[in-house]
Amino acid sequence: MYQHHNNGGSLYDALKQYKEGLGIFEQKMPMMGRKFNEFTEQCFSADSLSEKEKQLIALGISINAQDEFCMIYHTKGCLDQGATEENILEVVSVAAAFGGGAALSQGVTLVQQCIQEFGNTAH
């Protein structure tokens, strides 16, 4: 797991690593990468659900799936879309209802680290 450090870079580094990897994948598989990006952009655009609601849903799914990169990415997405710490902790609770202790452990560690690190820069 990514540990929060006082230098403030660890979770941002994880996001950078993900984006760089996605960029390399898109270079090697341009059609697949382009189509995946188009698909996910459409999935996360506001429709009957807001972008904030979709980010909260994605966070819950990523917690239950134990996907650390997605937990980091979507916790930041939640904050960027105006979610409060309380909103995010409610998502952690719902994910724990499905995923038990493993999901809760991610919520009280990695997700909390993301809130601490990204919370100061969210809009």
C-alpha cells in the first residue's frame, strides 16, 4: 500500500504512475486506449447521476475490489467533484457492508490518506 509521507508526494506519485502507464498502453494499443478513454469519459459524464455521484460509486466499487490505484484516483475524483469527507466515509461504510474487514481496512488507511493529501487541493 502507498504510505502517506509528509512530503505530500506519495499519492500524487501513484496517480502519475497510473497516468504514465495508461499513456504507454495507449501508444502501444492506440485504438484500444482511445476507445477505453472515450468509454470511461462517457461513463463518468453527468447524466441522471452527477459526476460527483458517479465518482462516489466508483470509489465504493474500487474499495470492494481492493484496487488501490482506483481508490486513489476516485477518492481524488470525489474530492475534485465537491464530495465531503463525510460523503466519502459513508461510501467506505457501504463498501464495508459488502466487503467486510478488508474493505474497511482500505477505507481507514488508504482512503483516509487520500483525503488528507488531496483534501487541501480539491476544488
